[in-house]
Amino acid sequence: MSLPAASTRARSAILSRLRAAAPVELPVPDVAAYYADAGVPSSAVMRERFIAQARGWRAEVIETDAATWPTALAAVLADKGVRRLMAGRDTALIDGLYAATQAVTLDWYDAPIETLKPVLFDTVDAGITTTLGGIAETGSLILWPDAREPRTLSLLPPLHIAVLREADLQPTLYAAMRHRKWAAGLPTNALLVTGPSKTADIQRLLVYGAHGPRELVILLLRAEATA
């Protein structure tokens, strides 16, 4: 079906003006200067902002430290009714995991997913992972999945427990990328996790756990002792 002559002429006129228009050169933003003007917040300010932002996204943040986090983890497992916890082998968490899981079954993510599917999909109550860092501005976690801690460890169990050191907090994503020198070699699978999984696609009703964990618990290891 052909367009009316008037519509065809109008279309041609519009396209002709677009072709004849000179390209517009937009100024290149100075991202480094923008963030430099913001200054560098103190560790305490970053910590409090991260906690407030993360809790605003419905994550639970539990402040602990390097010595007492296994005790805090054991309390979380008891409070959430976790019976089976899955973790990656050979991570910095391994010693604390043995101490914290006396009352639960500790499963290791040490086989191909095809082998672990029955446990991951139907049996495990929670997965625990390390983190590369956190972003104070948004309350986000930076995860760096690898063979020891695959992406599915933080995605499939209904509860994700993440261990974050206060020393690894950065004020912004830009600062985190510079600190870790991402420009020199981007990772194949860096993840930003901001709160538990949620969606409002269906009838604009906010639902948790549609595409991942229903709950996110962050064990924030303070730089100084908390006890």
C-alpha cells in the first residue's frame, strides 16, 4: 500500500534536512575531574553510606569483624533456618566456614553444575561468597565469579550471604574501577549486586526472588574489632 503523495513529499523533505544538517560535536565530559571535585570520603563515612544504601535496597547488613564473623554467620544461619549452606572451596572463608557450620550441612561447589543441579535447585538453602568490594554510593557489592565461586553460587540459592571487608569499600563505581585497574584488563564476568533479586514487571507489583535470591545478607567486616 503506497503512501499518499503529500506524506511522501513530507517524508522526503524531513530526510533531506536531516542529511544536510551539520553534525553536532558534543563536549567530551571530564569524568576524572567530576569525581575529583567530589573529594574522597573517610572510611567511616563510606561505611555508613554503604550500610544505609544497602538497607534501602532491602539487604540485611550485619557489622562484624575478621575475628567474630563466623559467630555472626552461625547466628544468621540459625535465624534464617538454614539447614544446608553451599560455598566455594579454597577461598579466604574456609576456616571460618568450618567454625560456623557445626549445626548445618556444608556443601561445596566443587563439581560441574550438571552434577550439582539436584542440590543447587532443590536442597541448598543458602550460598555464601566472598566479594571483591563494595560501592558506598549505591550500596552495591562487587562480585568476581571464578571457578571456585561460580556465578550460580550467588544466583540460585534463595538466600545469598556475602562477606565484605570494610577495607574494600570504594566511594563510587568509578573509584572502584580505577582502584582495581579495570582499564588495564576488564574481567570476563564482574557482577554488581544491589539488594536481593526483584522485579515489578507483572502488574507493577514488586516481587522478590523472581530472578535470583529472595534475601541478601551482607556480613560487613569492620576494620576494627566490634566486640
